[in-house]
Amino acid sequence: MKKSKRFFLTGSIQPVIFNRFIKDSADSFGVAGFVRTLEDGRTEIFIEGNIDSVEKITPLCRTGPQHSIIRKVEEKEERFQSFRDFKILNF
């Protein structure tokens, strides 16, 4: 069974380090999607894959790597979109 989630994070995030951490985590859990920094400074993460993998990576998406300070997390279920891999996108 497949599952998709989208996160919007607000806080003190070093984009290069944070985005690489999320991509490496996504690759290790076998999930697809993307991470990007939005123009308003928030970080958007979209992940999809099998339910177990999505659930295992969710806590990492909510906290990020060491030294990230996440002040607010918006999380919602999304429609599965059949991404093939995980990418870091630029706005």
C-alpha cells in the first residue's frame, strides 16, 4: 500500500545541510518526492512510498538534522503522485 505526505516547516534551518539530510534519509528509506526552500523561508517536503517507509521517515522530516530548530510543522496526507526518486528542488 502506498502513502504520501507533505510537510511545511518553519524555523532556523540551514537549507543546504537540512535538504541534503532529508534527501539522504529519503534515499535510505526508499521514498520518493522532493524537498525545497520556499520564497517565504519555509521548507517544503513531499514524500511518498510504501506506508512503512513513509512512517519511518516522518519523524526525521519533523525534526531534521542536529542543530535544526523547528518551530512549526504543518503536516498533511496527500494524493499519491508516482514520483520516481527524491530530489532537492530550487525555487
